[in-house]
Amino acid sequence: MDNSLHDEQLKKQAEEIAKRLDRIRHKILVMSGKGGVGKSSVAAYLAVSLAGRGYRVGLMDVDLHGPSIPRLLGLKGKLFPGGPGGKPFPVRYLPKMEVISIEVLMGDKDAAMIWRGPLKGGVIRQFISDIEWMDLDYLIKTFAR
């Protein structure tokens, strides 16, 4: 691929991400360099608590190594990859809370996958740039390193 074309695509994608995230008042990132420390639980409890207080909340699970938000919230098998144009869309969990997980893009959940830097970053950027959220007060994202 021509580097200038690739750079232009990355720039366009970065602009799209910035445009989408700009409409969201507060962004909270929950991450750790170690698995199994409770990132998803903290993010889910925080999102439910904020939504219960009347805030519009989005919860985004971007843990490529083991997305667990769908399981924690009882949404396993209820998140779908395609909305308009085949893009992933969040599911309404509470009246003021939407949820999306990168799990919808992962196909066979039991197949082993090795995610390396550039591929991992590209998948995450594409996922974030494609999602259409309702107007949000908070977006809570979970990541694993």
C-alpha cells in the first residue's frame, strides 16, 4: 500500500474519531497492564451507577484479549455486529445506557488470536470510528494492554 494513501486514511479515521468523541462530554478509560484485576467490573458498575443517576452513558468494551462486559451485563449473544451500513451499534441496556463490545467483531470466540501492535491498533481505531452513540454525558471504555 502506498504510504501517502495509508497516512491519508489514518488521518481521515483520526478526524472521524475526534468528531464522534467531541460530542461526548466526559470520557473515562479503565485499563490495566494485567488481566483479571476487575477492569470490566469497575467500568460496568460505574456505567450503571451513572445511568441510574440520570446521566446518558455509553459503555465500550475494547478488550481484545477477553471482552467480558457482555457476560457481566447478561448481554452475551445479544450484541450484533451490523447496524446501518454494517457498522457495529450499541445496544440499549438501561433507558440512559448503551453498551457495545468488540466481541461482536471477533467471530469464533473460542479460536485463538494473536493481536500484534499495528493490527491491534487498527482494529480498535476502526471499531471506535464506526460507532454511532446517542448523545452522551459519559463514555466509559475498557482496554487491556
